[in-house]
Amino acid sequence: MSFHLQPPLHDLVSVIKAPCVALSAANGQVRAGDVTGFYGADRRVLSVLEVEVDGALLTPVGQRAEGAAAGHLFSALVRLADDVCADAPLVLHRRRIAHADRFEEVLELENFGLVPAVVQMRVRVATDLAPVHVVRGGEAVAALVPQIAAGRLRWTDAEGDEVELTSQPHPGAVYRGGGDAAELEFPLNVPPGEARSVSLVVTAGLGGSAADEQPPFLPATVDRLRPASHVRPGDRRLARLLDQSLEDLGGLLLADPRRPADHFLAAGSPWYFTLFGRDALWSAQLLLPHSVDLAADTLRVLARRQGTAFNPDADEQPGKILHEVRRQTLRLGEMVIPPLYYGSIDATTLWIRLLHAAWRAGMPDGEVAQLLPNLRSALDWIITLGDSDGDGFVEYRRRAPGGLANQGWKDTPQAVRWADGRIAQAPLALCEAQGYAYAAAVRGADLLEAFGEGSGERWRHWAEGLRARFRSRFWLVDEVGPYPAIALDCNKRPVDGAASNMAHLLDTGLLEPHESAHIARRLAAPDLDCGYGLRTLSSSSRAFNPLSYHCGSVWPHDTAIAVLGLAAEGHHMVAQSLAQGVLTAAEHFDYRLPELYGGTDGRRGEAVLAYPTACRPQAWAAAGAVALAGYLQRQELHGAVADTPDGDRGQSAARPE
């Protein structure tokens, strides 16, 4: 079987309005043979968009976002063959805008010379309508043959999906070029001191395939996000990080076709314009100070798809919250993911935590009450089916033959390692899954009682038992001090080697104060705090690799969860160090944080390194950035008095006034 490398994304420019995104090189060109293109509804609707002026050399001189994630401007000098002076008089500006249903490209040629510029602008375009998973797999797809009629272009595939390109003004000529590309020629006469423009509009009629088992998610109709404070950060970097992240999040919003008024955050661009339970829940949790409505919407979208049956092929169980949604079965090598897939050990507990936090933040009682049946089903799942072998811990075991081997947030097969580098064998009881479960059981019980749904003692009793079991089974000691194991393996042995997972235990209620202090001390050590955020795995592990997906890299959302947990437990020095590290790294990404980046040693002056295939923008990276910016702004204004998006630790079930 042939193997294709996933194409790199880190040096591309993204223009995004879910479910559409345009990817190009920094010069604005979209060329055949790579990952660049215009994408909509999980298809590449344009695979080539190259512009030239009289065959001249185009020298890129700048590019910048315009107003929001959905707009971008590229500028280049046009050096014609007969230019006789060093200063090129012509400048080409490409203004690209992504809409939820189309793309616009305005090509403006500006003449700073003293004589008219009479030139031919040529635009080369092609499409392959390749599915995104095929592009992501690095496979080549043949371009479709263009149909030319009345100065416009149309491409149609075997399923009847089509793409159309129109222009204003109409081209002087349109013809087939090489490689099934079409070429449009626009004769331009640009007087001195003036500009002339050509506007292109690309639309796609993607009616969906007969093989689709789930309807596509819809474009968002409202923006659920707004700044939580009208006070601007004094640190310019914080302001830029906050603004860029909120813009990116606005571009990732999608709506539920079952109820279009409900919105959620798609997981990330360009591969994941869909619903991922864990990602959407954590994103909404981190953004709770900015939008209770987004949290409420996300809870409802997932509740509509809560598991109701035993379906091993999808890892579905009654009460379980899903992992991801696809329009049809996804096949990537040995991995086979059905349209509704439930392979997540933590989405159910995170759903309960968000419901409680949203209620405390102001979600209307009537909306919460509608979700109480889902809450009870989710609580039942935790203490029955969530504990697959009856040992009192929440653990996962893959049932779907092609499903995920690891079902926590670190879901690659190599993600959970012993200190000597060996891969821990499932079924695994992840440490953070126990913290989430404890918090969900206690807060879910509080909700039931607050709404007159009977006693919650069953779940509180289970949670206290879990707390005792965790204390006796998970704790280890290394040269730095005590810390919780990343997991218990298939033989119930604690997996040694410090990892970032332990940070997720903070502010769950599972820990005693002295245990939280042990974790804070461990997170502050230089093998985990690298100066650019929190490493996913200690550099002392034999499996450490700063550019590994889950074994040494830095994930902004992971660091944000750690920072907020540390702050809630009163460990602000460690929290500030980690948060400032991410802020330092953000400068290297123009404040649009990627899904992850290299866990290099900033303390020793090593450079920030991009992870080539990371999604950017990505929902929980941007949400984590907003949360980190909020924390640092609060420190700037008030000192060591920071709140958390969860906001309910140590408080009674009664909603505050």
C-alpha cells in the first residue's frame, strides 16, 4: 500500500469563513500539486488560481489580514521586461474575501508611472473538487475539464457537484490551457496615477453525495462572541492576541441543521469544519466569560446527538456524548470513523461540567431544565458504562474495529508513554478523565437537586470513592517530587513519566490543597515549562520529541487549562510563567496561534518551531489564547486575583445573584 505524507500548512495564508477557507502561499498564488486552494463544504472548489501581468516577474512586497479572518490583501511589484528604471511603476493588489457560500478575489493594478500601462492580465484557474481527506492524505487528484460559455467557467464532477467562476468585466478571451486549466485574459489600459480592477467570484453548488449519512453543518447566522471587558489590555501583545483569536473564532462558527439558531465552533481549519465533542466543549468552556449563549448552543447541539443505543461499530452507548460527526464514513488507512462516532472517554463528563458552569454564568433556568434528561443519562453513563471493568475508575477500551486506540484528548496511538518510552497498553484510565468525572458527578448532583430532581447523593458518594481510589493508585514520585501518573494501564499499573495531563486535575475538586501544590511544583520544572508554554511530555522521558504531536510539543489550549487551574488553586507564579510563555510564542505566529507548536527550550534561547501540519486557526487554540489573554489582563489590572471560566469551585449549588 502506498503511503502519502500529510501536506504542511504552517507557511500558508488562511482566509476563513466556515465552512469555507482559502489557502495560499504568502504571495497569494494557488498552484497545482500542493495543498493550496479554495475549500468549501469539505471539497476543494478551486485548486489553481495564478495571476500574471504580461509575463512579468511579480515580486511580493506585503500581505496582511483585512478587518477579520475572512479578508486578506496581497501586494506585489510588477516588473515588466521593458522597465528601464529600478522603481517598478506597477503594483498588483489581490484582495481576497471568504464568505460562507462563495469566494471573491479583486485584482487591482495600480500605475504609479508617468505613462499609461497597456498590459494583459492573465488568470489561470482549475479545480479538482477533491475531498479534503484526500488532499490531507497527500494524494494527487486530476483536474476537471472546464466548460466555457458566455465568458464564464463551470466545472462539474460525476456526482453533479459544480463550481462556477464569473468575472467583472468579462474577459477578452477564455481558453483551455495546459493540464485542464482554463486561462482568462483581461486587456487593461491603466492611466498614470490610476488603477483598474478585475473581480472574480467563485461559487460552488455542492448538493451533497448520495452516500452522505449526516447533513452538512450550516454557516453561522450570528456572531456569538464578544470581548468580555471593554478595558483594553495595556500590553499591546495581549490586545493583538485577543483581537486575532476572537476574529478567528468568529470565522469557525457553524450552525446545527437540526436547529440553525444553535451554533458551535468547528474544530479547526482546513480539515475539521465539523463538530468534535471535546473540542467544542472545551472551547465553549474557555470562552464562557465572553458568551454564555455559545455554551448553551453547544450543549444543545451535542445533546441532540447523545448516544441512545449500544453500537460497538461507533463506540456508541446510552448517555454518551459523541466524539465527532462526519457526513459519511471516513477511511484513512486502517482508521475507519463512522458518521456519528462516540470514541471519547471525556466528552460526556465535559458536557456535564459545561452545563453546570453555564448555569452558574447565567444560562436561563428554562434552557437548563430542558437538558436535565440528558444530564441524568450522562451521569448514569459515568458510573456504569464509563467504568468498563467495574474497578471504580473511568477508562476506555476501543470497540469499533477502525476507531481510535486512545480516546482522551491525546488520541494518537503513541500518545501515552512510560518514562522509558514504551507505549502504555489499553484499556487506560487517564488521570484527567478521573478529575473530569469527579467534577461532573458532584456538579451534576448539585444541578439535579437545584432543579428539584431528587437527591444527588448517589453520584456524590461515587465521586468520594473515586477521590480515595485515585489518591491510593495514581501518585508517583520522581526526582522533582510527587506527581500523578498519566494513566493506569491495562494491568492497573500507574504509568510513570510526567506529562501535562496532570494539570487538568486542578480545579476539579479531586485534589487536596497539598496535592495541587505538588502538581504546581511539577509543572513549574523546566522539563515541562519550556519557556513557550507547557510541554505535553517531560523532556526527561525517553519518548520526548519537541516536534512530536503529543509527546513533547506545546498545545495552547492545554497550557490555558493548566494556567486557569493553577490560578484557581492560587499558584499564580507558575500560571503567569506558562501564560507568558505562550504569549512569547504567539508573536512568532502573528498572534494566530496554531493547534500546536514545538516544545523547544525557550529558556536556553532555542527558537519557536512550527509543527508543519497543525491546523491554524483552530478552535480550542484560539479559545485558549482568549482565556490566557484574559488571565494576563486580570493580572495586569488586579494582581493575583484571577477567576476561571468554570467559576464554581468550592461554591454551593445555588446560583449567585
